[in-house]
Amino acid sequence: MNGPFRIGALSACAAMIVSAAATLVAQGPTFTPVGKIEGPANLVDVDGSRAYVAGGKTLTLVDVSNPATPKRLGAYSFPEKIWGFRIVGSLVYVAADFYGLGIVDVSNPAAPVLRGSIKLAGQAKNVALVGTTALVADHMSGLDIVDVKDTAKPVKRDSFFLEGYARDVVAAGSMVYAIDAPAGIYVFDLSKPGPVEPIASQQSARAPASIELSKGSGPGANLAVLVGGGMLQVYDVTKPAAPVQMATFRTPSGRPSRATMYGTRAYVADSREGVQIVELSKPSAPVLVGGFKTAEPARDVAVNESFVFVAVGAGEEKGEVLILKQTP
């Protein structure tokens, strides 16, 4: 009697698993390749109908109003490798290794020009903006605070030394989130007067290499997603002075490089597994809901309403950007 009962129970269990798997697939988007941006390409971001692609020392602007036929607009090359950049209106703030911080005016996209620059102590890894203050993750000095009110003459006014090697920095409002290797996550509130000091400091991360914040409001808001140690590390930053690690999630490749947030989903550049989508509507229980395996390793990813831009390829002076239409 036990035999048939067990078989029936197992069959029912199997049916539930199949049903759950089907639901999981149905929740995720599907992808169709529609276009390609020639490289070199190591980093990519999108602002409106324009894509910004960094490969090696060069920042390239591309018109993607028609994703099937991207059009190169213009480019600007630095003396050093571009590690990161932020777009603020018609200006692009570029962290260019030992060159430091460069400010590029792209109001004429066909002819970007350098508005100003400043040499910093070590390798500039990335930059975030709070008003007229640029916060630069500097591999040597930690977080450099640079006054960019006069973009032609940036002035370093302060710095805060992180315990390890500064890797990335992002901002939301007056709040600044910086990470370092091997384990640090720091939160600064620039609305506070006086010297820049963290309102929170934890050594709870694992080899963090990049950080991304959720955007907007509603489910999934107030999240910080760190990439490092072969996984996503999800933090609740609803209370910036007390970040809470909610979950870690190992991606299919185990070697994610960067991620971006769109709504409640993290889009992950997951090396040989291409782009992977992780649902974070329940931050304590991340769920893989879809993906697109690229022919070359995925290095970076950007998302707008209907399209996903994936920087793929091996080597900083090579690569390209795939443009994928996502449905729904």
C-alpha cells in the first residue's frame, strides 16, 4: 500500500514543480536581438535615445533612437583607461584611472569636448554626483570630494579614507554609497554640514566590485545591489544609517561583472551566461526569472523601457554592444 501512495505523492509533487517552473518562465521577459553597436566596448549606459559606450580610453556616443540601426555620433579619448562614468544632462563625468576625473561636454554629440579635469591621488574608479559635488572612488585615497561648481576648474576639497581599496560609488539625493575591497560598504549624507564622515560603515560585503541602487518608488525601492565574490549581494537601505543585508544570490556563471536595476529586477552581466534577470520584489528571496545567453562574455548591461544593451567580448579594447528587445 505504501508503494502506490508514494508514487502518487511523488507524481503530485513533480506536477507542482513543473507548474512552478512554468510560472517562473512565464514571469520573465523574452529577448530578441535587434541591433549592434561596434566596439570597443567595456561599459555601457543609456540616457534617452543616446547610448554611451566606454571601451579602453574612449567614450563613444551613439544615437539609438532606432535600435536596429544605431548611429555613431562622436567620441572623446582620454590618456588613461575609463573605469566608470556618470551622465548628468549634457555633461559626462569620467573616472579615468591615473588621469583622474574628466568632465566632458556632450551638448554637441558630434564633437564632445573636455570641459575640465583634476588629477587625483590614485586610480579613479567611478564617480557620483550630488549637486555640484563629485564623489570619486579613488583606489588610493578612498572617497575624494571634488567641487565641480566651476566645471572648468574642479577643486578637491576633502577626502575620506576607506579601509580597503575603493571600487565604486553611487548617489541618491544627498545619500552617497561607496564600496571597497575586501568587504566595506559606507554611507555618507552630504546634507550634513562639516567634514564628510560616514553615517554608516559595515564590513559585511564580500569582495564588492560594483554597486547599483534601485530607482523610483514602490516594491523593490531602497535597495542596493553589490556585485562581487561571484554573487549579487542585496542590501535594504530604507534606513541609510543602518543598511541591512537581505540576501546573497549566486548567478548561473558564478562570475558576474556588473548589474543594473530596473523596477524590481536586477539585470546582471553574467560573463559566459550572458545577461540574467533576477527578481527582487522580495529582497530576502531573489529569484532568477530569465536571461539571454550571449556568444561572448557579458561585461556590462544597461536597460531602458523596451531594450537591453549588453556590452560583450573579451578584452577592454575589443567587444561590442548587443541591443536586445525585451518582451513584455
